[in-house]
Amino acid sequence: MTGTYVGYLPRNDWLHGYLKRIVAERMGVRQSDPAFRVFRLNGSNEVYAYEEKSSGARVICKFYGPKFGWDVDRAEWTAHQEYQALKTLRGYGLIG
């Protein structure tokens, strides 16, 4: 994994439950007590990779808050624009 290892995501963090649902529902990984390793990825934004220890399933998360401060609307708009661009690329068959 490219990036800097920063530790494990605490089980009491709200993101842990969210990632557990994502890997179960969308990736088919059924771990009763998943453990997520956290890696800070290189780049200009707050981007992290979360890797489930047993299965190796990975989820990439990009956070916009620090970049835009308290401007939640701008962060949401930017995230939406990036999501639309991703959907366009997937429409061209660029998946993986």
C-alpha cells in the first residue's frame, strides 16, 4: 500500500461502523469484528485508505473539511463534482 501507515481506526469511531457496512454490503466481506488499518495517501487533499486487516478489502476516503474550513456547501459541491466525474469515467469503462 502506498502511503504512510497511521494506525488502526478505533472501533468507537463513527467511521468504523460506516466502513463495516460498506465492506459488507458493497464488497461482500463478512467480518464480525473488522479491524481497519489506516494509511494517509500522498497528495494535496486529506485522502486516506482504510484496509480491512483479515480480508485486505480497501476503501479510499477523501475528506474536504480541512480544505474549505467551515464552508460546508463548497465542500459538498466539490465532492459532488468529483463524484460526477468518477461516474463519467466509469461510463467509459475505466473501472478498477
